[in-house]
Amino acid sequence: MRWVVFTVFALTWVGISARRVRLLPIGRPAMALVGAAAAMVAGLFAGANGMSVDEALRAVEPHTLALLLGMMLVAAGLGEAGFFDWVVGWLARHRLSATALLWVVTVGSGLLSAALVNDAVCLLATPLVVALVRQVGAPVRPFLFAVAMGSNAGSALTLAGNPQNMLVAKLSGLSYRGYLVSALVPTLGALLLTAGFLHLVFRKDLRAPPTPGPALAPPTLDKPLLVTSLVALGGVVLANLLGAPLALSALCGAAVVLLAARFRAEALLAKVDWSILVFFAGLFVLVAALQKTGLPAEALANLDGAHIHVAPLVGVLLFGSQVVSNVPLILLLEPWIRLMPDAPLAWTLTAFVSTLAGNLTLLGSVANIIVLERAREPMGFFEYLRIGLPLTLLSTAFGVAVLLALG
């Protein structure tokens, strides 16, 4: 009966990965939740290899979801206060060239994602960037890549920059400050490589004569909420650097922002993309059900961590993230990673590489999907792959080489 659980996992992942499933067009978060429920039901009939309801609910990792929720609320506070509108207005007033704007958007998205969360940055910033690009008359396509790929690459800088790094923080015991020191040079290098590569690929489009659109409306700033949100964000980062539990500091920052928002607190809660939390909760249950069958353990039984070098780990993370997504992949690989002789380095590589893997394919990161859905721009799998594959291989090779040289 354990193969029934495996079949549920496989079918659910097909539904999650497909752009559109005509038979069951309910979306990725709903598909993950339905799959989790089906895995729990199948587990009741799988005997010792099945997962009980209590085990399924315990599989949902609360620290990761709490950290993600807290950072999304801080980001929502900044959005409600007009921070992102102000940044876009500032860029519009300075009339940068399309090429310069591409660099600013790529690097800026990355640095914001490192401080906040890449999914939240993509959710809030994408519509504003599209409006800015249309106002200055530049082509939209390059900037969709800039927001998505810049956010993915930059979020590798911290353990709070994306959901998979949040999970690594919980599983590995790496400190926020220690990881930041290790990842600083590799991530900044990968971020600059991302901007440079997009510049190279889209150089002809960026040189095209601009066709300016209507001017953007002047931003409306809520200065008290803006100051409070910025202070809350700074407090979260400082607390993390001092060693506070990441989930606690994020929730405290969110609480400060909600108190400052007063009667608009419910509006901030409404801006949280709850479907992302549902999506990851469903993935936690699905992976736990698969692990309970023993099939992943059997597949890894012949692998000895002491004799596994960096290249296989990097390869599995890069390409496995495209098949089962980076968050469930890390859960599946946790026993193998713990066997490695230098576990801190292995976990650092896991966080860094699994994050850059989000740039390889359209389905490699939830942030990619968010950008396209918010921009309402269709994009084919191979159109994205044409840029994502060489860029990811290049930035990963650079980053891993630096990590090994410094570690």
C-alpha cells in the first residue's frame, strides 16, 4: 500500500508542476492541500508505512511558516505605507536609461528580498515595476526576469530571504549571522552576474527607442506607518544578527507593524498571500507521507555521506529542485546531508544552491510564478529555460567556488 502513497505524491506533484490541469483546474496551493489530504487518507491503509493524522499535522513546520508570515506582514506594512510606490516614483523622476533601470531593478529586488522575503517582494513590487517600465517606454519582458531572478539570487544572502532558507535555518542550526558572513560574497557576485547576464541577453531590446506611456500618479506616503515599518524591519534584522529565534523576531516585527497600522491592520492581513502558506503546509505533509513509506530512505541507502563530495550535492539540489521543488527536496535530503563530514558547509551549500536553483526553470521558484501572475504575462517553459539554464549554471559555479575557497 505504500505505493499508493507514492502515487498520490507523484500525481499531486504533476498537478502542482503543470501550468494548467484541465481535469482539475484548482491551482497549485489547492492542489497541494488536496494532495496532502489524499496522502493522509492513503496513509490510513498503508500499515506501518502509513502516516497518521497526528503525524501529518506535526509534519507542518511551524517555525518556517511563522517566519514567512511575519516577514510578509512587515512587507505588507511597507507596501501599505507607500514605500514601494515611493521607490518607483523616485526612479521615474530620475529618468534612468532602460539598461540602468534593469540593473537597479535586478539588484534592488535582490537586496530587498534578502531583508524581507522573495515571494513578498515579488508580490508587491511586480505591478509597480511593470507600471514604471511602461511609463518610461521600455520593454516589459526583461524586467519580469529582473524582478524574479534578482529576487531569487539576492534572497540567498540571508536565512530569512526565502522559505527554503528558513527551513534550512530550522534543520541545520546555522546562525543567521554566520550564514550571512559565508554567503555575502557569493550572493553579491551571483546578483551582479544575474544583472549582467540579463543586460547581455536583452541588450538589443533595451537599446530600442522608448515609447513613453502616461505618467505615474504621485505616491501617497503614510509617514508614521512607513517609519514604524522600517524600524520594525531593522529591528528584525538586528535581532536575527544577535541570535534571536528567526520566527520570534519576524512575528514581533509583524506585531509592531500591525499595532502601528491601527484600523488598517485587517487590510495588512488581507495583503498576506495565505495561499503560499497553504501551499507549503501541504508540501510538508506530502513529503512526510512519502518519507514514512521508506522509499526515499531506500533510494539513499547506498549513498555514504562521508564519500560524497560537493559536485553530487550541488547537482542534486540544482536539478532536484525542478522536480520536487526546493522546500520538499531539502526535507527529503535532510538525512543524507546530516551524514556529510562537514555538515555546516553542506547546509550552507544547500541553502545557497537550492535558492539559485529557483532561476533555472519557470517552475524552480514560487517567486517566478508570482511575477508572471501579477504581471499577467504568459511565458513558455522553454523561453524561460533559454535564459535560466546558462545563468543558473554560471552563478552557481561562481558562488560554490567562492564558498569552498572561503570555507
